[in-house]
Amino acid sequence: MASTQGYVGFGSFFVERSVEDMVSDDTYEPPPPQIQPEDDPLAAADTELGVVCRQLFLIDFENWTFINHGAFGGVCRPAYAEAAAWREHCERQPLLFLDRQLFPQMVRVMREIASFMHARPQDLVFLPNATTGLNVAIQSAQLQPGDALYMLNIGYGSVKKMAAAASSQAEVVYGDVSFPISGPDEIVRLVERTMPSNTKMAVFDAVTSNTALVLPIQQLVQLCKSRGILVLVDAAHALGQLEVNLGSLDADFYVTNCHKWLAGPRGSAVFWAHPRVQHTVRPLVVSHGSGHGFTSDFIWDGCRDYAPYLGVSAALRMWQQLGPERCRTYMHNLVCQAANLLASAWRTTTLAPLHMCASMALVELPFKQAAAGAELQDPGEPANSTNAKHVQEVLHQNFRIECPVKCIQGCLYVRISACIYNTLHDYEKLMEAIFKIGGRAS
Ligand SMILES: Cc1ncc(COP(=O)(O)O)c(C=O)c1O
């Protein structure tokens, strides 16, 4: 690969057009894929959602009750197979693939994902994970002394570190969300009140990680734009869990994982930047394409494995075949049903009203410090994260249930995820396990 001089954009000596050129020309037709894309016959509009869909994933459902898709996702079989086919294809003739076939195929998949997100392919690039995209976006703000970066206290832990690292001379201001919460308007009012006038960039999660809230992103983006503030949406959880429509969202930056709810191959994420800010964006890794435009800047950051990005195509086909809206409805209804079941069995509550959730929800545990098989200890004492970790560990070790436990405002909660392979029975097992851990018969 080498940068070509004489035209704008980066390409190989052996592909006549640059990626910049190919990706922005609607009349360009990428060649068909050099591998044989194969669809799983199960991925069809009439496939029943639930247990049948377990065959579409690699997760070991025989041995685990898996209600934690929200943590690291889980690749679907068609995407895993397609990425593997691309990896093998590359190794059969690396020069043929990397020098001549890769970029047109990347353009094809960029178009597919762009269409799924209602975006233009020239405004997005693939990156290995949301973390990389978030770093790029935050660094592009180039915070100066006197600037503030604003985010909510329920924002993602590593983003707080990125904000601190990027703002050594600026300040990071947090809006404090506390529970109980009545609805999304409360978040908008909090931001209106607490986002300082010197805010240069605000970061909001589409879905928060620890607290599983769907934030009112549309209103928050509008608020920032009305005040001339750059807005970055950390949508690590969005793709596959929420409908993503970048055409109607006026954000500056949007970062989403493909390897989480989209069930794409691990190591795939999308970084999108509005055309008005693309000139401010620099890749973390400088390589051949740097300086040739937005797509070129990111498409080649040294030789590596492109199979995860190319495999996203199969994940998209799977969702299209199953019906993305049908799947989202199934997952949301299931998580609501499960949360209500658990809260009523345990005589507790959900962290937030369920209309603020998509496919994840938090339900309070009926104890604060349970040791396995022990009676409740000091029920009046606030719980801490060690207590949470302990319960999660017992669920994992003793019950083979994969479900995170969170400590929020001194109380313990399970964060349940509902994916298309889950059924209510998974949460009934969790219900019984928690009764046992708490030392109470159901
Ligand atoms: C809100 C949020 N942001 C960012 C990330 C980081 O994603 P990744 O580890 O895939 O980069 C996560 C991961 O779960 C997340 O929940």
C-alpha cells in the first residue's frame, strides 16, 4: 500500500480509484465479494425468536444461562463464518487481497452499514472498538484552558479517564443523575441546569452501561447545538439495540460498536463524524492514508486483520432477514417482562421506569450483602462494589448464570440483558438463584 499522488484520497497502486473517490461516488459499483457469502437458513422473517435463535450464536447455552449480552456482546454464526472466510481468503494470496481487493470490499461494507444507520458512507469509518472512536472524538475537541468537557456521572468509566486525559488544562464537569428517576425529561432538565457556558464538548451515552438507561439523545443533541457545543454520542450499546438514524440526529460525533448488540465479529465498531467537523478529526495511528481525507485517514492504520469489518456484512443480513424491528420489540418486551417478574418475586423495584430501557434493565436484589447460602447481613448497611462482585461471582461459579451485579447508591442490582436467544425461563433461573444466595426459599 502506498499513498498515491495526483488525486485526492488514498488507494493502492493497483486499484484505479482512491477510497475517498469510491466511497463518495454513488454510481461506483464495488465488485461482488471474492468469498461466497452464506446465510444461515434460520435467519428468516418467520424464525421464532427465543430458544431457536440459540443456533444462530456460538455461546455455550448448554452450560450457561447467559443474560449478559450487554457486556461484550457475542458474535452471530453467519458473521463469524464470513469473517473467517475473509481471513482465509486473505492468507491464500495476501497481495491480491490487500493490494487489489480490500478497499472496494471495504467500500461495499461501509455502504451497507451506512444504510443501516441512515448515514452516508463517506461520513463513517470502521474502527476496532468504541474506545478508539471515543478517543478520536474527544481528542478532536482540542480542549484549551478555560474550556469545559461536560458529561453525566452515569457515563462510561473509561470515557471519564479519556476526558481527564484530554483536558489537563480544561475542566471536566459532571451532571449528577440520582435515583429514583421519573423519566427522560429529568435528564434534559438536569443538563440544561448544569452544563456550563464554557462547555466545548458534551458526551452523552445513547444507552448507559452500568444503569442501562436510554438517554433522550435527540433532545440533548438539540440542546447542545442550540448552545454551539460539540456533541459526542457514546452509542457503544446502540447498534442492534436501538434504531439508529444519523440522518435525523444533528450530532457531531457518533460512536457505536458492531461487536455488541449487532452481534458482529469482535473488533468491529463504527466512528461517524458530521461533515462540518471532519476536518478537525485526526486518527490515533498515523499511516499511509493520513492527510488524504476522512476515509483515507482511518482505512489503513498499518497492516492488520480486516476480517471483522468485512464480516459485519453477514450480521447486517441476519438482522435484515429476521427483521430488526421485530427483534428489538422482542428484546424490549422480554426485558420488561423479566424485570417485572424479578421485582415482584423479590419485592423490590427496577432502578428506572421500564420505558427508559431498551434491552437491558436493572432490578434491585432483595439483599445488600448476601454471602452464598447465608442469611441477610446488616440489612441496614449500604452495599458496596465488593458485595456486588461477590454476588456476581457466586452466580457465575455456583449457578453458571452470567449476569452482572451493580452497586448503585448503596443498593445491589442485577443488570439483565435480553437478546433474541433469551426466554423468560433464563430469568426464572436467576430469580431462584438469588433466593438461594440470599438464604431464603422461593
Ligand atoms: C457506554 C459504553 N461506552 C464505551 C464502551 C467501550 O466499548 P469497547 O470496549 O467495545 O471499546 C462500552 C463498553 O461496554 C460502553 O458500555
